[in-house]
Amino acid sequence: MGRTINIYVGTENPAKIIGIEKAFRLIGEPNTHTVRVEDLKPQPVGINEIVYGAAKRAVISYKKCISRDCFAVGLEAGIISLSTGYCHSGQIAVIIHDDKYSIGTSLFFPLPDKHCKDLIGGKELADIMARESGLSSIRRNIGAVGYYTYGYITRIELSYQATLSALIPFINRDSFELLPDIRKLEEILKIQ
């Protein structure tokens, strides 16, 4: 068994937590602490809103860290609209460690055209998917991607992908020696 790694995650969503822990198991054994983060937009639309939500979750979680050796993770799902007219859903992770941060993404998958106008207008994907699938807790388990892929890819996998891609600079410190300082994230949060 590897070293124990304290991680503070800005979510209480089980699917996100499982995906985050799966990524961290590549470098150690996660000791996970959940942090409640409030006052976030229910349905982020656009990369800036998704990054903002992930950054806010990470910064608030990092303030709960008990040592500089811990990691804080903010993971936010959202919708992006492409110039082709399609909208896609995916996740962005922000990881903070030792006052430095990194950002990573999951795959972004296409959503049915019939939902795009409602999503861009502010309706939540979770509500649309609960109605379409009949699964009231879809956001806490398979997610929209799990429904549309018949379970081949789930929300857990998207959480894992985003977290793992944000972890890359912390895994390979030799190649990523100059990570941005957390103060830059805090400045971004102030101007939004």
C-alpha cells in the first residue's frame, strides 16, 4: 500500500468522489474529506463558468487542509456550446497542492439537440436527465453520459479523467516545475 494522501474535495456527490479517489490511488491511498461548497451556479454554461465553479470548490477545500502536504480538488460539470450548434457536457478539475494548482478536463460528450436550448437557457442537465431517464438520482451515480452510453462510460469515469489530467503535473514534477500559484486562482474568483 502506498502513502496516505489527505484530499479535500469540494463536493458531496458520490460519483465525483469515487472518480477522484480512483485517480489519487495511482499515487497513494486517499484519505478523503468532503467540503460543502455553496453559492455555485446550478448549471454552469461555458468554459469560464465551469472553471470558475471548479476553482471555487478547490480554493474553499484548500482552506480546510490541515497541512501543506494535502491536496484540494474542485470538480465541476457543465455545458459548452460549439460553433457547430451542438452542446456538449463534461467536467473540469482544479487541484491545489502546496500553494500551486493545475487544471484538467474529462472528455466532453454530445448532448441531444432537443436539450441544448433549455441547457443554454439555464435548466439543469440533472433535472432534464431525471425526467428523461426516470432516475431521480442520476447526477449522483451514472450521470447523463452513463444513460446515453448504456453504462459504458459513467460520471465516475468523467470525474476520474478530469482529476487524473489535473494530477499530471503533480505526478511528473520534473516536467512541470513551474505550476501557477494559488493567488492567481483567488484573483480569478474575485473578479467573477
